[in-house]
Amino acid sequence: MEHRVVITGIGAITPIGNNVDEFWKSIKEGKCGITPISLFDSTNQKAKLAAEIKNYQAEEHFEAKIAKRLDRFCQFAMIAAREALEKSGITSENTDMTRVGTVIGSGMGGLETLEEQNRNLVEKGPDRISPMYIPMSITNIAAGNVAIDLGLKGESFCMVTACASSTHAIGESFRLIRHGYQDAVVVGGTEASITPSGIAGFANIKALSQAEDPKRASIPFDKERNGFIMGEGAGILVLEELEHAKKRNAKIYAEIVGYGASSDAYHITSPAPGGEGGARAMVNAIQDAKIKPEQIDYINAHGTSTPLNDKTETMAIKTALGAHSSKVMVSSTKGNTAHLLGAAGAVEAIVCAKALQEGYVPATIGYEVKDEECDLDIVPNEGRNVEIKYAMSNSLGFGGHNSSIILKKWEE
């Protein structure tokens, strides 16, 4: 027996809003969260812009002693997870917490801690490495700390597939519930890689834009795009088995109906020619949802604003959706948030859930120059008030990891 899976909680901390309501309001208003880097001195860096969390003080969320023992990426996950669980209404009184899982993805993990402790090693010697170095920096520790913080005793693990991490996490959590292994899963992604080595590393692989105008930096599908902008933050969802949610009279945001994944098996950073791997993930998700390609109303694209990604993803959508690709609405919200790496997919899944719930398709902001090779309906600059039934979210990661999920407007 396959169980239906619904979304009953959402939480986010993003460059355009420190909770879901602020974030979604900013999406609808077309806000851009990109500013000059303030987290460190970027004088010698090639890339000068990033999308940082605004007005963030760890002590507002954690005791000072605890905050010192949590890397920034972990703090973000815990903040978003608290919001998501609170919105879901799940408690130990109405739910068996041994059947609530925790699956948190991250591409980079505790990069800030890694840098800081390696500086200590070089400048002060091995005895000055913090005993908290390892438990603060390992990538799985976000899932561990969220589970500890919220008392979630089900399956707990970390998904690491670069920029596809949190979409894979959502897809695998969907399967955990669908096949009866868990009643609910707190799932998503988190990232905090706006650090000297994070920016330099992506810049030197020629992935980052070196633009100096925030409004012309992260410009998905625009002909003048020249790289992505690094963002930070977290997105967390509570997925729940439908009957379990109904018993609690839970508010349902959307239903998850399909998941597809694939490997390019081609190159460590470049997508397979024609987006062949991404197309297969989309087709797998459509088949899993038991729908036809023409039923997809909206796609939240991976849409990173790199020359190769946007062109290749356009080709992949055309392959997967055929003739319907000219009619489907496709937007990238990375113009708003920049690229949250391993957290991107979860934040974008929240966008899809809200789009279905409210009948509003967000725009691809900052779009000015048409690219003939990206000739989809990318909802340029102005969002649309339109009822939609099925939304797809795509994520593609270094290493050739592709993942797609399909959400459906909630109806009995």
C-alpha cells in the first residue's frame, strides 16, 4: 500500500526574509536580496556580491553558550525547523516521535568552522584546534542538532548532492512516508558558505558572477548572465502521511505526488549535453506522479544564472515536456535569493507550495535581454495571479546529480 504525503509545515530563513511570511511577501514584491559582501573583507576577491541573511543575531535564537557551539549553517537549519514544526502542530502529545524522521541536506556543511579551525592549526598549532571542530563542521550535524532540538527520534540522516541536496532530501523523505517507514519527516536543506574560501573556490572555477550591480548579477535566463551569486539560509518542510495529518486536523499546504532522480555520469561540474540527465529526472517524476507532461502548470527551475545551466535546463525541459514546454510557466527565484546551494531546493519547494496554495506564480526578476536559447515562458519580472494544480521543482548538482519533485494543489 502506498500512502499519500502532504506538507503540513514550512519554515525558512533566507536573504529576503527571516521567516516564511517575510520570505513569501518579498517573493511577491519581487525583492532582490543581493548586496555587497559584509560577512568578511572581500577586497581581494573576484566576486564582491552575495545574498546574506539580514539583521541576524544568533543570540536572538540561542543561548550565547549554545550559539558558540553551532556553525552558522546549523543555526539556520534549527531556526527554520522550529518554524516548520510549530506551523505543523506536531507534538509528542499527538504524534509518536519515534516515527518522525529528520533529513537535512547541505552541500558544504560547516565551512565557516573549517576555515576558522584551519587558521588556528596553521597559526597556533594543533593543540589550539577546538574540541568542537569536528562536531561543528561535519555536514550531517544539522540533521543531528535539529533532531535533538525538536525531539525527533525517527530515521535521521543527511543528504549531500551539492546543489541538489535538499530536493533529493525531500524526494527520499517522500518515499519514506509513502512506503510506511515514517509518519512524518522534518526535511530540507541549509547552507552558510559566504566565506573567503567558499567565494574564492566558486569564483576560481568560474561559476560565480563578478557583476557589481546587484540587479544585474543573478539574472536567470537573461542573455547577459555570467554566473551565479552565492546565497545562504535554510528551508525546512514537514512532510506527513495524509491520514496522520487528517487525524490531527492539520493545515495542509500542498501534496507531494512525484519524485524523480538521475545521474548524468558525464562530468564533475558540467551538465550532460542537451540536459539529458535533468530531462530523465523530470520524466521520472512525472511518471511517478502518474500524470501527463501537459498537466504541469509551473516549473520552479534550477535556473542558476550560469550560461551553461540555463541553456541546458531549457533543453531538458523541452525534452521532458515536449510540445507542452512552450506553454508551461517556468521561473527561477534565484534572482531574489541568489543560489542557496544545498538549501536551494527546499526553499524553492516552499515557493511551489505557496504558489499552489495562493494561485500565484512568481516572476524571474531582473530579466532584460532575451536569449534565443532560453525561449521558455520564464514569467519575466511580473508574477502572475493564476490558479495552478501541479508544480515541479528542479535541482541539479555538481557531480551530475539531478532531482525533480512534483507538488499538487491540496484537495481532498
